[in-house]
Amino acid sequence: MTISTTVRPATDLGYLLHKHPDRVQEFTQSCGVARVFYPEANEDRCTAALLLDVDAIRLARTSGRFAPDYTLGQYVNDRPYAASSLLSVALADVFRTARTGRCTMKPELASTPIPLEISLPALPCRGGPELAERLFAPLGWNVEARTVPLDDAFPEWGDSRYVRLTLRGDIRLADALNHLYVLLPVLDDAKHYWVASDEIDKLIRAGESWLAEHPERALITRRYLRHQSALTRSALERLAELGDDVEEELEPPVDEEPGNDAVLETDSMVTTPLNLLRREAVLGALGKLDARTIIDLGCGSGQLVSALLENPGFTKIGGADVSTRALTLAARRLRLDRMPERRRDRLHLFQAALTYTDHRFAGYDAAVLMEVVEHIDPPRLTALEQVIFGTARPGHVIVTTPNSEYNVRYTDLHGMRHRDHRFEWSQAEFRSWASKVCDVHGYTVDFRPVGEDDPEVGPPTQMAVFARVGGDNV
């Protein structure tokens, strides 16, 4: 694998990687030796190469000397030797400090996106060039992936499952290394070692700044964790800020089967994720209201806030969450530190609990509680109702929440959809709660389905659009 940059002076790449351009350095691995060297290093362009020399004999001789099958096991065993996974582990070891983004000599450069070109001449990719595009393009890469033929001399043999992969983009080096660490074995859909629960921690650490928002996070997580459903579910739950992005991942995977050489999905098999349908439903409802100022109560990592900012018709946008970590992730997602001043003036993010009166909740035309109420302890719901409907009193309030009746359609679900849910309402229970709110606080309500409306159990998500009596309702 080679990593090139044209940032000037390009030789600063050596500082970022913590590897001097003038030396060849060797690092012993369990599978052989990893070497780092620089094919070119000048002011205009610098390239670092990571070469992993795999020792097949060393790989085979890992059994204990006194194991019953020691002699035969040196040469015959059923262990998978996944070169991409071996390279990923070597990358993590050799560039350990670079992956954290730390660089004492060049701290500003380490925190800044720089022009990068990464090349892998032969990479196993079960899904072909299209899968490489789907995994890397959402991360800001310009992807060039070409299938490697089985044999140039015999074109009739067709293509192999390998691709020549080149990635180009202005990316922070630490992020680029973490992208590769996670996605190399994902493309191959194989690992050379047993996957246990500690792999979840590795995945979360490497993907904390990008994986939760990746459109293919379900596929990435399943493949990275070797299709172990319990580990996959746990990882997806940890990636979800408040659990509202998990429900669509509970569906049985339709994209692939373990061990297949190719990804099976086609355009007709790809369904829109529920969290996207929910966000579109909320945005659609807001678009039909005479609302110019919106507050997202329980904004999490800022998905809805980001979408609201794209509409210049919304002149003031608020985002509140009880979790400071969620707000930190929201600021990172929104690129708050680099946001243009005009857009920044429309946005107000702040930490607050929705069960306590806060003057900052007031003054908005509409408020949204998207997958929030089910995270409130039932005895505290009355406090939330008073804070939002009784004190803040926006012209409209949009509430979405899971429909518990739909849970039977999730074949692997036992209990509620997320471990942080305090309850989940049936359609009748949601309507009863909403009607009580209207009676107490002077609102009317309209109920709408989100997602496919199952004739037997209803939609996966239910939405209520409240309108204040006497307000400017549309």
C-alpha cells in the first residue's frame, strides 16, 4: 500500500506517519515482517509505502509445541489466511500513533485535511468495484477501482475478485488510516483471527468520527464482525446516539450471505432505511407548515439539524440534547468550526434536559421530538408535556415514536427495539397519550404513518403533528 501527498512541503508526511523518509524501517508481525519505506520524497510529492511480507510457515506454526497435532498442524489446517486482514493489522501496528492524529512536530497539519492518494494494486473485494465505491465515496474519497483479470494471457477466464484501488481526496491522514483499517477486511469479507466482543471496541474507536453516519454502516459492521449477529447488534446500538438509528438495522440482512464471493444485492433489493424515511417524513410535515423557526428537541448527533440547515427557508434552527457527547458529535458533523458565518448565525446548539423548563425552548414556530419520548421514564412524561406543550408552546409540535405492534416483523428482536427505550407504545396507546396532551394544553393532532403501513400491525414508526389551537395552523 502506498500513501502519497502533494501538500508542501510534502516531506512533512514523514512527521505525520512518525516514520523518517530517509530510512527503511522493519516491524515484526505475527505473520511476517512489515516494512515502511519512501519510493519518493521531495518538496512537491512524497510517497510512503507499507509492504507486508507474509511468512506462510510462521503463520502455520502457531500451535503449541506439545499439541497432539503439532507435526501435521504445521502444514495442514483450516485457518483462513486473509491477506487484507493481515495488512489491516499491520497498518494499525505500524501507524499506531498516526491513527490517533497526534503529531508533536506538526500538530496543525495533523488536524487538517491534506491532499492524499492511496493505492493498493491488488485488493480482495467481494462485491467488485461498485462495493469499493459505496464504501469509500461517502467518506469524501474519489474512488478508482478496476477489476484485476484472472490472467491477462487468457481473457476468456474472466475477472478475479481482486481490484486495483486508488483513493484520492483531501482527508485528514488519521481519518484516512482509520478508514483503511476498518474497510480493508470489510471489502474482503474475511479476517485471519477469531472475532470476539473486543472487536466492537476496535470498530467503535476507529469509526467513531464517521461510521455512525455512513450509509453502509450495517454492511460494514456485519462484515467487520464476521456476521456474528449478537456482536453486530451490540455495535449498532453503540453507534446510535439515542437508539433512533438502529431500527432499520434490525431487519434481516438482504445484502449478502457469509462466504459468498459476491455481494448479492441489486437495486431492487435495497430499501430506504427507516431513519431516513422518518427524517423525510418530518421534513415533509414541516414543509407544509407556516414555520420559519424550528427546534429539534433531543437532536442527538445532528442529522435532522443538518437537513434543516440545507433549507434557507428555515431562518432559525435550534438543537437541544441532554448529552454533551451527542452535541460534540453534532458540532463535528455540522463542521461548526468551519461553518460560514451566515449559516452559523441561524443555528443554536445547547445542552438541556427536556423535563425542565428552559426559556431557550420558547420562541420557535415548530418543535420536533423525533424518537425521543420513548427514552423518557413514564413518570417524567407529564413534566415533558408541561415543558413543551404548556410552557414553550410552539405553534406546531411533531412527535415520532416506534410502533410496538410492528416489532413482530423484526425476526431477531426480543423485547424493545433499543435497550435505552423506557417503553414503546402501540398505536392505540400513542393516540391516547396524544389526545390527552391536546385536551390539557389546547392542541389538535393529526396522525400519520412513517414507513410501509402494514395492514395487520401498522407502520414501523408513528408520527403525530400537533397544532396549537388559536395558532397560525396550516
